[in-house]
Amino acid sequence: MRRALTSVCAALVTAVVLAGCGGQAGLDGDLTDDWAAPGPAGPFTPAAEVCQVADFVDVLPLSAYAPVDCALPHRVETVHVGAFPADRAAPPGSGSPELRAPFADCDTKATAYVGDDWRAGRLRLAVAVPSKTGWTSGARWYRCDLTEVSTAEAGATPVTRTGSLRDALKGPSPLRLGCQRSDNVGRRGAQVLKPVECATRHDAEFVGVWKAPDKPYPARDADWLPFYTGCRTVLARYAGVPDDDDLRYRSGLVVRPPGAGRWRVGDRGVRCYLWLSDRTVTASLKGAGPAGLPIRTK
């Protein structure tokens, strides 16, 4: 019986194979001549949510594109890829005001990606665009790149890291700015801030980000006054004290605006720090209220 079934199955298989090889209605046996030719390759567009080993470059030639998994050591993470209008004639130059719209988009996307304003951490946001050759070939993308840096102060250098920055600032994080110790204090206040644990003695603390209005970059001392007014409001909300004329007697301020080059491309985020010129503390002053930031009598 088994031999008979085997013979039947073999016959059926043979019939199917022969039927597949024989000429059928609509088929001529040539498996290639009825396929349409593939279309021309489109312009290159980089991927989002990948990382790069090399440092950031603002004009990206295709030869420099080498994405890696973010679990591997890297220096740059692409959080979003947007697009310029297809009919735009030429790419924007490095540091050009024409990058303002892409920077604004990247600013929003980066903040959503890390879970808080990216300026609340040791992070730098930058926008990369195609090279002229890529633009001529039809590339119209812009790339939003985040880099971990050694400090939020001047002279920051890129950090080689492992792991994605997604949700990196949603909660406590070693990237997050916090308590600081001032150094090189002069006539114009604290010149340098160094991060420390809040349990150690310190005299400054990051309190948040103030978004400056869209005005020309400050050129005179008087132009900086609105920055201090804005940061005082941020400080008052952070510490839980009244935002009134007495606030200046409770705490000083350290204001860290973007540089003139970043201002040109639309960066309006100002880092704000409280600064105690007359004492040190050993705890965070977040929500400390008037008792934690008393009015100085001297």
C-alpha cells in the first residue's frame, strides 16, 4: 500500500513540474522579456535614528556617510531627517540664516527625541546638509544631529559614547545639567561653571532654558538686559520664589546664550543658572522656596 501511494505522489510531483515547464496560455517560457526595466536610482537620503563614528560635519559628502548601530561607540546620532522644498535652487551655506527653518524643525524633533529640551543636558544640536554634488544630483534633505559634549561651557569637545540618546533626558541622567561650582569669578560674575554633585558644596545650579525673542544678536551691554530678565523668570519658577524686584537680592544669575553663529541659524535657547555670590549650599535649590533663597540683607 505504501509503495502504491509513493508511486502516486511521485507521479503527481512529476506532473506539476512538467506543467510548470510546459508552454501555458499567456506564457512563452521566457522569464525575462516581459519585465519592465528598473527605473533610475533616486538621490541619496540619509537614515534617521542611526549613529556615526566620525565627528559632525555640516556639509555631508556621500563618502563620509557610514552609519553604525548606536550600541557601538560613536560621536553623532541622527534624530530626524527633513526635506527642503524640491524646487530650491541651491543648498544653504554653512551658518546661513537660510538654515533657520531646518534648525527650528530639528530643535523641536531633538527635544521630543531626548524627552526634554536638549539644552538641559550636555548636548549639542547641529544641522547637516548635502554637498553641492549631492544637491546637483537631486538631494534635498537636512539631517538633525545630536552630539554629547564634555561640558555645556565654552571649549566643549565631542564625547565618544555608546547607546542611543532617545529618552536620555526623560528622567535623572548623567547628561543632565544640575549643580555647579563657579570658578574664575570676576567683575562680571562667574566666568566658568563646573558640574558637581549637589551634596557637595556648590554655589550655582542650572534652572532651565529661556527662549529669547527673534531679535538681532546683542551688540551692547544694554541688549543683554532682557536675557537676565528672562532667566530670572525661569529661576523663580524653578526655585519656587516670587518673580519680583526682590529676586535679584535672593540670587545672582549666570546666563549662557548661544553664540552669534548659532544665533544666525535660529538658536534662541538660553541656559540659565542661579548663582550664590555670598554662600555655598549642599543641596539642590529646586522648589526651595523663600526659605531656601532668602533675601540678602547686605
